[in-house]
Amino acid sequence: MTSYECFDLDIKDHIAHLSMSRPEALNAMSRVFWKELPEIIKDIDRNSQARVIVLSGQGKHFSAGMDLANFMSNDKSGEKKDPARMREIFYHEVLELQDTFSALEECRMPTIAAIHGACVGGAIDMAAACDMRYCSDDAFFKIAEVDIGIAADVGTLQRLPSLIPLAAVRELAYTGRKFDANEAKELGLVNKVFDSQESLTDEVNKIAEKIANKSPLVTRVIKKQINYSRDHSVKESLDYHAAWNSSLISSKDMEEAMKAYMNKSDGDFEDLEPKRSFWEKDEKLI
């Protein structure tokens, strides 16, 4: 178990269990949260430490979203600064916050959000960036930003339209109305609702185990293709997939997968290679 200020990380049997660890603060997203989450995800990805990531929250709630203290200005100098220049700085701050959740979408391994209790504001942005979402029947959701005078700006309005009906996105974003687990399932926001937090944890772990037993190279390709298809035409996506499949099909993994299927057993697959930048390579330039 590795502990951070806002998270606990436990990696076992190719599954990374990443839990938000500030239950006393309802797992609200402090400034440190926005720094730690992408660093953890990118480190798991870079070093191929797992084949699937399960994201959860400790305590009574998944997450209450953005810690509103983040909106308080730290500038106590009293100096009057050009508003246009300050807006330009804010623009880059928003992009940085967006990148925090995009790390979940862009990492090579599937990501699963296991949601219980409150999933509010920024927590919906975060869950929407995961590949799959499951919840317990006590879960509730709220696109809360409209109630504090802003538009959700770190992924909800961009990702939800590909997950649930557009009219539902509009209503929930315009009104800030709270909706429960059953409605979330009906809309397609979550894959399944479980009758308790315990069964949520157990069943999500079973799903994660099934994914971890597959070829990590294949699940990496599947994730890449699904995300690409969401943002491109069918023709573009088919061509993109043909290029990827022709480049990354592994005869070794295919043989192992077929053997496991025929024997009704788990396959023995190699992990993905760790990512290395050009400057980390040992080979000499020629």
C-alpha cells in the first residue's frame, strides 16, 4: 500500500486499487488532489504497474467534488493587475485541471469508477473520464456547478453527451438537479447498480480480475479504438483500427488466448513494456 495526501494505492494481481483517502472532507478535491491524481495514473501507465485501475472513495461518499477553497485567490498583494492577463492565466489553469482527468482517459489500461454516496460536481467530471462506472444503490449524482455560478469545465459537458442522451445532459446541467443510482442506470451513466457498497466492491473486483486476465496489449488497443471512434467518423475509425491491428496484433497473445479459451482457464500474458522517453534509453545514438 502506498499512501499519498489524497489517495491510497494498492497494486495486486495486476489491478491498481486507487482510493480517495480524505473521508473526513468527503474526498473533496483539494489543490494537492489535482497534482497527485495525474502523477499516480501516469506513473502506473509509464511503468506498466497494472492492467486495470479501479478508482473509489473511502468513507460515506465517493467525492463531493471540487474543494471550493480552490477558487479563493491567493494574491494578497493588493496590486491591481490587468484583467485580460489574469484571464489568460486562468485559461491555462483550467487546461491543467482538465488534464488531470484526461489522464484517466489517456492511460493505456482500462479504468473503472466504483461509486457510492455522493458523486457531485467535479466527481462527475472524473467518473465520466473513466472507461466504466458502477455504483451502489445509495449513490447520487449532481452536476452542481450551475449552483455556484459556473459551467462545469473539466469534462462533464464534453464527455457526458457520448454517454447519456443529449437532452438529459442539458436538463441536468441547466438545473443542477440531483439524480439517483437508478436514474443514472436508466440514462446509461453507470453500467450497473449494486445493492450495497460491499457488493459494489466485490463485483467491480471480479470485473477488474476478468480484464486483468486478458492480454494487456489487446485491451490497450480496444481502449484506443473506442476513444478514437467516439471523436471520429466510422470511415476514419475503421481505417485507424486497421492500421493499429496490422501493427500490434501479437501471434503469441492470440495463441495464448485461444488456448485459455479452449481450456476454460486464465491466459498467461506478458505485461506491456514500460514507457521510456528518448532520453531514458540506454542505447547510444548512431
